[in-house]
Amino acid sequence: MAALTRATKANYVIHDRIEAETTDREDHTFCGIMFPVRCKDTLPIDHVVINSVAVRGALGPLTVWVTNEAVNGEISMSKKHWTKVYEKTHKSSFQSYKTLEFASNPVIMKPGQVRGMYIHSTLRGDEAIVYDNKQKQKTHDDSFITILPGRAHVSERAFGSVPIWGWGSAWRDNREFVGQIKYGTVYRLWNPSSNLSFGGNFRSAARILFLCQRRVESPFSKLPDDCLFYILNMMRWDWLDDTSCGMRREQKRRRRVEQGREQQLQQQRMIDAEREAAVHAMEEDVEEDVSGEVVEEDRDTDAVLGVDDEGGDDVMDEDSSDDEEDADSSDDDSDVESAASDEYAWGDHVSSRNQFVYHDYESTDSDDDSEEEEEGVGRRRRFVMMRARRSIYQFLRHH
């Protein structure tokens, strides 16, 4: 029964709190800044606790808002989907950061979760909050959180759609948060079900410990499994020299292996399906040929596909190559269009009704590779289908 009551997460927050400080070029000052924050799932953490943010500028009446978890890379711009966690008036502070503390109402983020943060001031004018132009794909990146580029606000009213000069759009895309985020972490504790969340050194130590317990000559053989479970449960993830970079590389290798297995299974399924379709089509065509009705049907089919009795193979080869070239050109055009749509100018004006679409590069690094692999599989599949179709018609003509 004691094994069933093991804790799954630490009952304390790490007190060596981390300050996520961004670059500070002071490109702009205006009324507000909205940006996504992503909690990483590299380390075995249960959640991250954000206690405060720090900004500088003319400040004034400040509020801090937090949205619910983002879905499909989009953050709603509607006020009803946001929660206010801080409200207070501050004096101007252009040289040093002013901390906005909301420890009584902290922001809790689970691994892999993305939430939007919005800092706004109702101070009249355009000097309330300092922020920068977007320079990189990530504003800040450490072992626990990633701060992504966001959207600036030039309206004196929170979530307002009218800018301070009374016309145009109140939002500006491709801006970066300037300031600090102070947060703590709550680590996950080892249990058999969470073994894969820990680093390779930790897992090796756990395996060796249980191997020693199974040997009669080892002192650990006198301990039951529950005792070993509790020993591992009370060990921190980094006691055995596991690092964030090493665990990230290990996770990438694991994802590549899993993607390779899935790709092999998909290819095998496609090959089996194509073989079954080819055999089924061949059997039907042979039965029709025996009944004497296949001659006219073959002529019609050859006319449709551009295959004749002489040089039919060459024509089919040219058609297949044209199909592949058309597919390649369409893919290239779509890539150009998507690349052009991802590039924005610094002065982009966005409607207040538009969802804030962010690009989570942390999770799309592996997705890009998988998309290229899927594209290659599609091309190979088209080639195999064309070759199988040509073989079928050759067989029918000869019989």
C-alpha cells in the first residue's frame, strides 16, 4: 500500500528563481505589448509558476492579463478569454525595470503549454511601455520557458480597437517584449510511469539499481521494490549529471526513430495496397478479355491515357515525368507563397478582430523534417502507381 502513496510531484517551488531577461534596444514605446510564453517539456517538471514580470517606461496605471491555453497556434484577441492578474499604478521608470508582482495570483503553466501575456497601460501618450522590433524567432529561450515575439498595442484602452490618434489599426505585429519574467519550477518526482521523462543517466542508474537488487550477493537484494522506488522518488533529475541540452538531443533522436518506424509502416501499407489493387485489376481485366469484351475497352482506355500500340511506353514515361514536374512546381510555388506570407514588415497593422497567430519554432523543427519526408513518400507513391498501371496495360495488350 505504501507504494500507492508515492508523490508524483514536489510539494515545494524551487527557490533559486530564474529571471528570464530579454534584449533591450528600446526600439519603441507605446501602450502595451502582448506575447506568447511556452513552457518546455524537455526536463521532468510538473509545472512552472510565473510570479511577476518587469517592464520600464512612463508606466502609469498598469494591468497584466493572461489568456487560457492557446489552441492550434492561435491566441484570441477577445477580452472575455483573458484573466486580469495584476492592476496597479506606478511612477515612471525609464532606466530600470519596475516589477509587477502577482505572486498571490500566479500563472501556472504545464509542460508543452502556451499562454499569452498582455501588459497594458492606460497612461495618455506613447511612452508607457518599452518594446522592440522582432529580431529573432525567439525573444528568450532557456531550459524551462520560451518567450516568442508578439504584438504591440497602441490604444490607451485595454484591448481597444482605436489607436491614440483615432484612425487605423491599434495593433502592430512582429514586436518583442522588453523586460523580465521571474518564475519558479516544480519538478516531477520519479515513478515507474514517468521513467522516460528523465535523462539517460538517471534511467541507467535506476536500471542498475534494480539489477543489483536481483543479485543475491548484493546488499540491495535485502531491500524490497518499494524501498528502491522511494529512493529514486526522492532523487532530483540532475543528481546524475543529466543536462537540459543532453536530454533535448535524446528526445530529438527518439522522435526521429519513432518517425522512421511510422514512415516504414506507412510505406509497407501503401505497397501492400498497391499490390492488391494491381492484382485485383489484373484479374478483372483478364476475365473481361476471356469473354471477348476487352478489345474495345482497351482501345478506349488507351485513348484516354494517351497510350497506343506503338511507342506506348515512351508516351507513358513522358506523361509520368510531366506529372512529377507539375507536382514539383506546384510544391515550389506553395513553398514560395508560404515563405512570403511568413515574412512581415515592422509596420504591419493588424485588426483587433484577427486572432494572434504565433509560430512555435520549438515544436516545428521536427515537423519540417516530417513534412519533407511525407512529400518524398507522395512522389514515390505516384511513381509506383504509374509504373504498376503501365505494367498492367502491357500485360493486357500481350494477352
